[in-house]
Amino acid sequence: MKRFALLLVLVFLSNPALRAAKPEVEYDSEKSTHELMRFSGNIHMFNTIFPQEKVFLEFDNTAYFQGETIWFKAFVRHASTLKQAPSKVLYVDFIGPNGLVISQQKLKVIGGQADGAIPLLDAATAQARQYRGVTNYPSGFYEIRAYTQNMLDFNRDAIFTRVIPVYTKPKHEGEYEKSQVVPLKDQIQTIMGVRQDAQGEDRNINLAFYPEGGDLIEGLPCNVAFKATDKNGLPIGGYVISDSDTIPALHDGMGSFTIIPAGSRTVRFVTDEGKSRRFSLPGSVKSGYSMIASATSDTLYTVSLRHTADLSRQHIGMAVTCRGDLVDFLEINDCPADTVLNIDCSGWPLGVCRMTFYNDRGRILASRSLFHNNSNFRSPTITLFTDSLSRVPFSKEVLSLQLTDKDGNPIRNRFCLSVRDADDYGTGLSDNLMTNLLLSSDLKGYIHDPAWYLEQNDDEHRTALNLLTLVQGWERYEWKTMTGLEYFSEKHRIEDSLTMNGWVLSYAKREPVSDISVVASVMPDDRKRFESFEYVTDTTGYFGFDLSDFYGKAKMDINLLAKKRNGKMKYQTKTRIRFERSDKPESKPYLMEEIDLTRNKRRAVEKKTEDTDDGLPLVIREDLGIVLDDVDIEEERRFVDYDTFTSLDAEKDTEMEMDMGEYSTDVRGYMLEKGVILEDSAVIQLHFYVHNQQKLLTLKPFDNPTSIDMMDVKSILIYDDPVKFGDLTELAPLEVKYHRDRGDMEWLLDLWTNPDRRIYLIDIQIKNDSELSTYRDIRNLSHRTTTIDGFSVPVQYYAPQYPEGPVPGDIDVRRTVYWNPNVITDNEGRARVEFYNNSYSQRYTISGTGITASGIPYILREDW
């Protein structure tokens, strides 16, 4: 694995992109140390050795309903150049409302792109499917995140994530406007009444301050940006009153004012509705630099740089980075107390840049993010020809498209295309490939309507962009790491194929162990080939295997060996294996803006009569009650529905635990981790049903079901409601047969005489005979037999066709009527697609997304 320490770059200034901008002050170049050059040069070198990556997913729709399929196209790009990334494996996690990963896909990245699908169907475990088949995932807010292994080496906030609302399935086909989203009660904040104190202070107004450059410096003019939000974190309009000045919030609660800090200061924020609250400014420091930067034009930045008297005659440097790479460098000798720099930025790339002033020890003196615009930038254009677009139910629709560059020349390229019903049930999120790659992926936190900022390059939008980069400025590309001030060691290598990586650690202290031979074999489930590998660990204990491409799953057997004094190899037993796949991003809490469904554009719901009015809001809050699905009762119902259970994929959970290099637990420990009460009481009486329990008796001592090691468990069902003891005849037939074969009349008599007694059933499915582990397998952390995932099997979008017209009675309520992740234009830049309309859409939203080989994104979004 690669490492990075402080490097000396002597040829740094030979790079024409790293010219020195001319300030209005004179400085003696002979006094320049190459300490300043070294720090800036290290940034360029770091980015070359450790290229960072970005991922964006384009979806076919903005929201989904139970039982639908989420179709998506992935763009995997080099963060600096926006060209295709070196990684060839993309991970896409589907996360449930409870924050747990439901599924993970591995996609093969070709030419920096990949595509996939996530069915909103709960296949769960084989044990669950036996009882209830495949069911819909419940309504709620789900998260989809996407990343490469390379991205896990850096700030986890850079991972792509999107919150997707999943509505309840309509009671009647096509009645989407009557559906709701039912989130878990811990996914939505409790709505409180407005709290005000005796002086009329509104405690639900929040105001955050962001001094430009980093700190308020006593005695120096400082620019302070602010952002006003409500109790839910949503922006609010209003103005700041500072002394006698009134400063309005110009866009989404953001504004700025200039002050000279002296002691403690307060300002008052007044909302557009007249509510107000007083806030204290951040504390100031007595020594430091203040900066105020502004774009005089698209080619010139003016920076006012001031410092306190104790910092006179300092030799400082300025580094400008864009997407992690160095784009400009400047030295200032004997920096005056009041310096004005006019910086030519015509050579900077379009996008978020970071301007950092630092001293010869690498310490940051002042720093801020800014958005560099470029009036010469024009992305390619997709022209849409809609002459053959009728929007008649079941009709054949034809779209012709042409892709041209900024000069009107045709481009041969591929892009994804979605045609969907114009009703929008999403959250109003407007992020797209262009705004994500150029703006939102380099700024911290959620940005409301990021596409608005790039709509025009006028004073209003430039001012808003300047405020946005001040209040959400964030150094995704860490200064100390890139300059070599902090040691960096690559933990996750770039995957140019399927891999299986990990570390060998000492048994007790979990420290890296070198010179261990890791011997492994892999057999895909299709059994078409067998591969074997050997790797000797380095000083970090690392091992890694490059696997041949395969789809589906494979079995891997892995052993650790070390050389004895006599030169022979022996199996290790005092070490443990930790797999890289156990290192996963943590689930994030949802922001209110991400689950705000009030901004979507959907059909107005017809006025309801007294007979049809269900009084349900758009979002149902479970903390205020329980919403039950609508059902049509056609026969007498039993006390318990056999599909009302929680299904636990115990095998997968145990694999994840062992991937960490830990022992597997037993059923008791596992259930406690899941929050299940395991003690009988007057109210709760537990009954464990273990499939083929007698097989375990022949392998190891068996006291009770809770002592079964989780390595032997396939899955567990926990019934949500108590069942009748007499129902065990149907729910646990093997157990009834087991007691009958043993002649256990006491147990059978209890079953016959107390059939109506209520019990909570916990159904434990044991693995097949060949999969059951021995005691040695359980205790040996230096050996693993495990399942590994290959690439996810590709799924092709399918839509019905009506070449002869619909059959009477046909109903087609698809909301996405066409999806193609790879529309390919010819040498003339033209493409033609055909599809059939559903039975109700009269308006379409047509969207397309692509990126050129040189890294220029382009988008299409039109309503017809």
C-alpha cells in the first residue's frame, strides 16, 4: 500500500498551470524559501499519487411507490479532472428506514459509468419467503449511497447519498395522489409549538455566523456571513440588525456584513413575519489575518489581506486548489499589514476552489472556499425533437435527439434518458450531474436547490454563490494531509477489478502482523472455474487478491501460514483476519429538507366527499398514531397472520461480525444486540423452534436454543404478535414430529390440553448439514470459509408494448414510461428512441444526463 510523507518538489514552478499571480506589492524573490513551494507542491504530488473520486447517481424518477423498481445510472469520475475514474468497482448500498443496510450491489464500471436497479421488493431470507413469499418494502424514507473503495480513504462526507421517499401502494391502481409516506417515528422531528420568552425572543430562530478567512480578528475589518434557519434547519428570510445597520438575507436566509470586532458583540435577526431573536457573535482573537475576497470579474479576484502588528514581515504563501489539485500559487515577502492582491484567475477551472494563505511552517493563516465562474464555459446540448410525441394513452411515442458541443458540432456519446409522468412526488431536490460535480459535492451539507445557482452568471447568482461558499465552505481535500504535515497511508486501494482485501492482526492486541502467508481459494457458484491465491503480508498486515470477473456469489476458503525455524510452513492459530469489506460508511441522520414533500409538483387531489375523506396528510407521523394498510376482508381472519414477523438474516449478520476479526456470538447475544427480550415473564412467554435441532445434538453439547452458536444459524423469524400454542402444529411441524417420535407425551399433552395458550414464537433456521461448523471452526480466527459477492447481475428495463393497440380492459399505470441508461448517438450526434405510453399520462418530464470523455457534464430537463 502507498504512503505519503512530506515531499520536496523542486520542479514545481515548471508547471505552467502554477504561475505566480502578481500582487500590487513588491517582494524580493531572492528571500523566498522553498518551504512555501514545498507545501503547495506536495498538494499537486499528493493528488497525482492518490487521485480522489466522485460518484453521482441519476435516477429514473424522484420518488417511488411500494413494489416499484428504482432504476439508476452511475457516473464515477476523477475528482480533479472529472474524467473517468481509475476505479472499476462501484458499491451501491440500499439502506432501510431503520438505518440498516438492506442490500449492497457491486457494479462493474466501464468507461467511468455503470447502471443498475433496486426492486422495492423484500425477498428477505429463504425462511421468510417460505411463509409469505416476496412482499413490498414498507413505506418510508430510504437512503441510497454509492462509493468506490478509494473514496473510503478520505472524508466520508464526500460519499454520494440520496434520500428516496417510498409511498404506500395505492389502494386502487393509479390513484397515486391518495398515497402517503409513512416514516418511522425516529425519522421525523417532533413538531413543537413556537417558544418565546418574556421579551418576545423567538427560540425557534437560529442564526449561524461564518467569518471569512476563519476567525474574527480584533481591530481588523472582518466580513461575516450568516445563515438563518428555523427549528427544522430550513432557511428563513429576514434581516440582521447590527448597531444601526440593517443587513437583509439575500438568498435562502444567507447574507453578510462587515464589522471591526472589539469585545463582545450581539446582533438581532428579524424574520419577514416580524419575529426576532438576539445572537452573540463568535469570539475574536487578538492576533491573526483577516481576508475579504471578491470576484471583480470572471478573470480577476481582488483580495484584501490584513494582519495584526505582531505578525509583520512574515513571508507567506497563497495556494489555490480546485477539486483537490493545485491551480495557482503566490509568494508574498514581508507581507504588509494592509495588502491588496489582484489575482488573475483566468486559468482556474470552473467550480469550487479553495484559497489558502499559509506561513513557512504550513500553518493556515486564512482560508475560504469560493466558486470560480467562467463565462466561456458552455456544456454540450441535447436537442429534443417531439414531432412524433402524441401523449395519447397506449400510443407509440418516438423521440429524436441530437447531441452537439458548445460550437454546434455533433458529438458521439452515451447518456441516460428517462421519460416519466410529469407528476412529481419527490422532495423538490434539484441536484443533477452538473451541479453535483461542480458545486454540491465540494461543499458541506445539504444545499437547497443547487441547480438555481448555476442557472445564470449574473450579479444575483454570483452574490448568492459567494454567500453559499462562505456558509457551507468545507475543505473536503484536507490541507494537512495533502501538504504532508500529517502522515497518510492508503488503506483502501483503487480497485481495477474485483478484489478481496484485508489485514492480519495479532490475536490479543490486534496489531498488524507481517510476513504471514495468506492462502486462499475461490469457487464461484456457477463452478466454471477455480482460483487460488497467495499473498505475504507487509508491515501493515495487509493482503489483497485480484479476482477474475464473476457474477453472483462465490465461496472463499482462506488460511494463514507462517514459516517455522526449520523452514517449514505451519498454520497460524494466534492471529485473526479482518476483511476490508467490514469497513462501511455509517448511516446518516436525515435532514428535514431531505424528507420535505411539500415542494413537489403533483396533481391536485379531487375534492373528497364525506364517504371518501380519509383525512390523511401527505406524510404520516407514526409517533402520533399507527396507520394500518387498507385491506379487503373476504373471509374470517385468524388471530394471527403468519406474515407478521420480523425476518433476520442471521447468516449475513454473523459474516459481518466475523469480518471484523471477532468471534461469532450465540443466539442469546445476537438477540440482545437486536433488542429482543429473552426472559419469560407473566406477560411474555417465549418459545424457540429450532429446525432440525436433533442434528446439533450429535455435533456439540446442547443445553438450550439460546446457546446455539450463530455460525450454525441461517436465519431467524421473530413473530410480532403472540400465537396460539396449538398453532405449532402448522408453524413448527418438525418440532411436533420430533416430540412425537421421542414419545414425549408430557410435551404433546401440554399441546393438546392448552392449545389456546399464547406464546411468542422465535423460529430459528439451522444451516444445512454440510454447512454446520465444528468447535475448531468456531474458535479459529485464522481460518475463514465465507461467501463473497461478485458483480451484481445486470437487469434490463422492460416496458409493455401495444403494437396492435390495447386489449379492452388493459390498465397500464407505469409512472416511468421509458428508461435507457445508455442512449448512444451516431457520428451525426443523433439518436432515436421508441416507447409506448401508459394508459393515463398526458404530460411527460423528459430528462437526460451524460458527460464527455474530457469531463464536461451535460443535462436535459424538459416538460411536455
